[in-house]
Amino acid sequence: MQLLMRRPEIEGFISSAPPANLYDFSFLAPCPSSGLIIHGDKDAVVPHKDVTGLVDKLKTQKGIVIDQKVIVGANHFFDDRIEPLMQSIGRLSRQAPQPRARPDACQLAACFNLTEGFFLS
């Protein structure tokens, strides 16, 4: 997310399960890009209320749109919920990533094309 503040060419972002309960995201004021924040409703590492608080704070900024997507049944690592995660992300990208049987974290991060201005935190 800090990279977002230093790279004006980034047109948007995708952040999955941002640790809003562990870190101060005030550096995102003003947030230069619109984006999507995805998290699971069963996340025991980052509670839903903390992510929603971050989203609500970002939504008050003018000139950007922050969308929030909650993956039902997903924990912090999206165990057994990778497919709904990939579908949510694929709808936003210019070229939807091809579904994989069970991608690991490295494969998941590789699905994003950094030149298109999206990244996964």
C-alpha cells in the first residue's frame, strides 16, 4: 500500500485482507487511487470491523472510489475460498486470470499484471 503513494501511474489497487488492526494506514490520506479491498467474513487475524473502518475512512476522500468485497466463509488466508476470491478480482482486471486448481500465494500474486496498475498487498 505504501508503494501506491509513491507511484502516481498506478490507476487502482486491490488489497486482500489488509491488516487494519495492526498498522496505521493514515499514510493513505489522501489516497491517490481508487481500489478494491477484499477480506473474508471469518478472518480471525483481521476482524471485519477493522477492515470496514479502514474502508469507511478511505471512502470519505474525494475523487476516488473504494469498493469493499466480503468473501463469505473466507478466513484470512482464503483457505478453500480461492475461487470466489479470484472471481471477484477477475471481474475488475482487463484480462481475467485463468482459474487454477488450487493456486498458492506466489501463483495468486502472479495473476496480477503490475503494468495495468493493480497490485495485491
